[in-house]
Amino acid sequence: MSIPLLCAPVLVAFMLSGCTRREAQEPPVQQSPDKIRVIFDTDANNELDDQHALAYLLFNGETFDLEGVTVNGTSNGGTIEEQYEEAERILKLSTLHPNMPLFKGANGSFVDIRDHMDEVDFDGADAVNFIIERALAPSDRKLILLAVGKLTNVALAYKKNPAIADNMSLFWLGSNYPEPGEYNQDNDTTAMNVLLDSDLEFSIAMVRYGEPSGTDAVRVTFADIQQHMPGQGPRTEIPVMGRHGVAFSTFGDYSVNLFEPIDYYGDPPSRALFDMAAVAILKNPAWATPQRLPAPILRHNVWIDRPDNPRQIELWENFDKDAILDDFYRSMENYVLVSTE
């Protein structure tokens, strides 16, 4: 396997991935120099893969030091308030609220916000300032910003303080490259182009709708969810109201509820857990294939390759669906909560 752009902490986690999982009843584990430092940037209320990606992070405390969660607003899922509330639900169902940092990010686009960043309360300020703070914090481990929505918060943070590139890598779930389109990409193409032309290490987990090479292939049926998810995760003392008006005490039961009212596609009818697959590749890079290439650029919704561009990015494709889903279900059943200390 080639060495990924964000390889140092990831490969350490991969080598440690055979460690015995702790009992679910134990308290959150302490931070370790061998764990992967992560900020999770999400449009949590957009669909249902964000919630499962966040739970997967939260329940893999033996692998990840999750330093905080930032949210952004995309065209589905409502306002930034609704995105925040959904992320907050998952933290509550994981018994990690209010101790896990959670910040509101950008409602608008990079172009809308970039000229207002001298204002104290510019759109997305809380998330942007948190990203910069953690990226500049002294550490011998590089921070990975795992983004599974539009890239507005990340591009704003880079514009405000480009020095974050010295100790931060970006791992983004997005794009159908070399084909046009894709939800996360289309919600702020300018932010993506800014980062493609930056010096921030940039890796992309491909989406590729309908193609076996993308995260779209990591799909589950409702029967899968009914079999594996009921009751999984820690149990809250106070039930948490879900976004469909029903209260839950475990993330697993909320997961079933999220899958009940949606449409399914394909044969068999199923839905993709795009964002969760991106988390899985951070945990174990052997579950996909990387390729390094000169950074392209998107112009008028067409990808332009730049073979002479010295700037390199990395694309991840060909995701091992069975290995990823098996580990996801094991993590739900035998969870180890991330530390909040």
C-alpha cells in the first residue's frame, strides 16, 4: 500500500488495530500519543450517514482522540441550528455531552463569508476559531480534520491562518472525480478549489454515486440495521428526543429510527453510509486503495487535470465494504468511548 499524505498517525493506528477491545462498561479511555487526533466537521442533519460516522468515531476511543465536532449548513438538513442539534443528539446518546466540544460553523459559502472575517461574529466564527486553535496547539501528532460536508469551515480557517497547514491534514468525504457533481462538493465548490490550491495536505475519500469504486458501495439494507443496531451503544439516563419526534436511550435504537422513513435504492434496496466509510479508512487504511496525483481544479463544473502541478493530493477508492461494515457493527456492540479529558 502506498504511504498516504496523512500517514504517520494513521499507520500507527493500523498497526495497533489488533489490540483487544475494552469492555463497554469501562469509562472513557485516556488520551494516548499513539491515537489519531481528529476534528469532525459535519452537516449532521443532512441525511443519516453523518450520525453513523460520528457514532463510529465516538465508539472507537482506542483509536481516536476526538478533539471536537464542528457543524456546517448545507442545502438539506435545515439551518445551522438544526445541524448543531442533530450532532448534539448523537453526543447525548453517546453520553459524551456536554463534555465533547461542539461548535457551530458556516451557514453560508466561502465567497459569502471571506470578506467578513475581521468581524468578531462572522458566519462560522466559532468553528473556524476552534479549528485554528487546535491546529496550532503544541503536539507531536498531526491533527486530522475529517470533513464530511462542504469545505467552508476548513477553507475559512486556512484563509484566516494559513499556518494551520504546518500541523494539520484534511481528509474529506466528497467528489465523484473525474466525473462532475456530488453533494458535498456542489455545496461550496469555491472552498474546495481554495484548498486544492493550498499547501494543506489533502486526501479525499471518493463518493462516486453508483460506482463500485466509491463509498457509495458501502451500503446497508434496513434488514441489516434491524439485525445489528437495536440497543447498541451506551444507555443514557435521560432519553434523547430524536429528529422524528421519538425519544431514545441508545444510539442503536435511534439508528433504526433514522432508517425507517427514508427511501431505498438499488437491488437489494439499500442506502450508503458514505461518511462512516471515511472514518473507517482513518482507522485502517488497508480497507481502501490510495492513489496520489497532481491536484486538479474544478472550473464551470468540469474537472481540469493539471499534470504539471507540483501540488499533490491523494484519492481513496475501492472500499472494502465487508471489512468496514463488520468493524462498524463490532464497534457499536463493543464500544470504547473516546476520552473527553
